[in-house]
Amino acid sequence: MALQMKLCTRQGETLGVTGEAADTIDATLPAVSASRFPLLVGLSRFEDTMFNRVQMDYLAKELERLLPDAPSRRAGLINELIRLCQVGADMPDAQFWFIAD
């Protein structure tokens, strides 16, 4: 199952896209606890999930906490997600979509 992460405006303008063609959300992002990762725990491999600009700042912090234990092949993706969160957090109409295939 593919996973695409897309930063866009509410008007649909794409600001950035990343993702993986063969991995599921479970492989891309490890199992997380609700108390430590309250935003990441809401991701589903069966449904699309959207984060607004306020949530993106918190999402970036949760992703940063994943980096120390991330395999090297995942660190690049996590860093790109953090970058997109930082871009979106500074825009009033940004939406960050995790799109399940």
C-alpha cells in the first residue's frame, strides 16, 4: 500500500509532496503511543488524514522524537516530513495530507 504526504493550500495548490511507493504507514511510521505521539497515533493506512497549520508545529516535534531510533533509510523521509511541517506551519492556509492508497 502506497503512502503519499502532500502539503497544499486550501485552494489545492501543491507546495510539496513526498511518500513511498511500497511501504505502508505501519512500516514508515512505527507503532506509537497516544500519550507520547497524540497526532501520529491518529494516522490510518485506510483513510486520509489532514493536519492544519497549527497542528503541523506539534507534528514536527513528534516526528523529531522518532529520529533517534529511526533506521537510516527512514531518517530521510522523516526529515522531509519535518521540513514540510515547518513550511506549512508558517502559512495561514496550509494543509498537510497523509493520503492512503
